[in-house]
Amino acid sequence: MINFEHSVPTKIIFGKGSIQKIGKETIKYGQRVLLVYGQNSIKKLGIYDEVIRIFNSSGISVFELPGIKPNPIVTDVRKGIEMCRQHQVDIIIGIGGGSVIDSIKAISAGVFYDGDVWDFYIGKAKPKKALPLASVLTLSATGSEANAGSVISNEETEEKLAFGVPMLKPVFSILDPEYTCSLPPYQTAAGIADIMSHCIEQYFCETKDTFVQDRLTEAILKTCIHYGPIALKEPDNYDARANIMWASTLALNGTIGSGKEGDWATHLIEHKVSAISDLTHGIGLAIITPHWMNEVFDENNMDKFISFASNVFNLNQPNDKMQLAKEGINKLYEFFRSINIPSRLSETGFTADDNLFKKMVDDILKYGSIGKFKKLDAAAIIRILKAAY
């Protein structure tokens, strides 16, 4: 295990009716709020009306930025930054999933920066100050409700990039599992795949003797495998939704990744796919991950795949370790298919040819090599993309 510092400053307010605490928590940071959300789902669910009622009764002024897209774009972030400056906002609150929360992090970082917020994503600058931000989670997937990371797309450059600094962790996040009960099956499945991908990216690493982190990771994966199908079959099952929501937070709040160095190559490959196709992030990850596994698997790292097969899927083939390791990959592929995630990128409407694949790889490697568990060169990335296609 390598040295690490671990801080989880986000206050998690979890459970039914927890939205009632939003006024008391918000007022600690000021009385002028930028409220950021997606389309109309929070209004249909009644969340919007309840939040506005609470804010009005608390004397909180609200300025709104609606319409955040599922793959959030820097154009909307720039609008939010200008609104914060214009209205002298004290705190930004996002109601939604990862796209909304990632957007408010970018807005928070950009308010006090004289340049363009995209500079943070291309590594040109780092924020020195940020506005407080908080979230109300409506989709269990990205874990953005309790971490410092933000992923934003640039429509002009067709890039989808990530950045994060500790000051961008939400000061509080409200997690009511009931808010996820009305999600369409497609979004529920995509969220489950996203959670599992976060686990896999951190599980497969070269760092040795991370027993605690690995067992915690396996528990989160097994939670998704157990409760995912239940949530899809019984959308109103509170226990299933609650366990998946908490798994989402734990998968990427820094706990299972502390003391080790994750891989994240699959995410970087998928970011390029969804940047040019607007594919739902979790769906892309579910399609690409098994092919990444097949690409990086070899006799030298076989033990990690054996642990994955044995401890996550309860497989046991003591006489053929190679087959056991490969069967774990197959089980993951089969699980994603069992929750009705497409098996190929081509099934999602994504189209590509050799020229596009080459351009995609060039863009993926634009800021440096990818892969920590096993470094991927251009040829390896093309093999993964073509296998997933």
C-alpha cells in the first residue's frame, strides 16, 4: 500500500424526507443560491416545488440554471459562471445526477477565475478559490455527490475531459433513495454499470497489499450485482434503491482508492466515445470494460482476475486458473447483458470506421499515455474499440 491522505468532508444527509433539511444546511453558506438542474424530471417528481417552498420560507433567494444535458457541456458552465457573478451568489446547489453535479463544480471553480473555465480541463490552470456547492442526488451512478471530480464536454473540440481539486467537494449532499424510484430501466442499468466501472478501475491496479480496499470494492460490486436486478424488477423497492445509492457514493468518494493507484483507461476511452456520440456514460463503460479486461489480461496479472472471479462472482475452478480468470470476465459481460445493456457500441447508434478510430486514439493519447494496470498504446486502444464496436 502506498502513502495517502484521505478526506471526506461532504456531509451526507441520507434517507426518506431528507430534503426537508436543505434550507437549514444552505443558510449556513448564505442566502443567494444558484439552483442548477436538468430537464423537467425534478418538476414532475415534485422536488423542485418542495425545494422552492423551503427556500422561500427560509428567506433564500434563488436564481435558476435549468437544462443541463446528460453529457454536460462547457457552454452551460460558462452561463452559470456569469449568473453567479451577476447575482453575487453565495452557494451553488445542483439537483440531479452526475451531469448536474459535475457542472456545478465547474461553475464553482470558474467564478473567481479570470480566464476560461476550460483551462482547468486541459491543465492550463488550477483554481485558487471556489464557491461552496451542494447537491441533491436523483441518479445513483457517478459518485460526484461526494468527490472532487468533474467531467465536462467541449462541443467545439469534441473533447470530454476531467479535472478535480479538493475544494470542489460538495459541502453537503442530500441522498433520498426514493428520488431514484421513477428512473427508466435504461438509466438505472447505466447507473449500476457506472458504479461497477468505478470499482473495477480502482480494483485492477499494480499496488500490492491493499487487502482492505479490495474487499470493500468487492462488497460494492456484489451489492450492485445483487440489488441491480431487484431495482429493475421492482422499481419502488426502497432497500434496493438505498443500497445502490450508497454504493454509488462509496465507490468514488476516495475510500476504496486510497493507498493505491487506479487504472482509468476505460473511462478515458469511453469519454472519447460519448464526446462524439452523446452516448450515456454508464452504457459506454459497460460495453467497453470487458474488452479492456480481455486486452490487458495475461499470465503476469492473472491473480487479480482470479480474485475478481472468485470473490465477486463466487466462481471456483481450482484445476484451471486461466479458465477461472477468463470466466470472471465472461460473467461480468453476461451480467451487463442481463440488465439489458447493449453488447456493442454499434447497437447504440454509434458509427465508426478506421479513420475515425485512428482520430479517436490520437485524441485519447493527446495529453499522454493511458493505463496504470497495463499501459495501452495506440494499437491496443484500437483493438479495444473495434472489439467493443
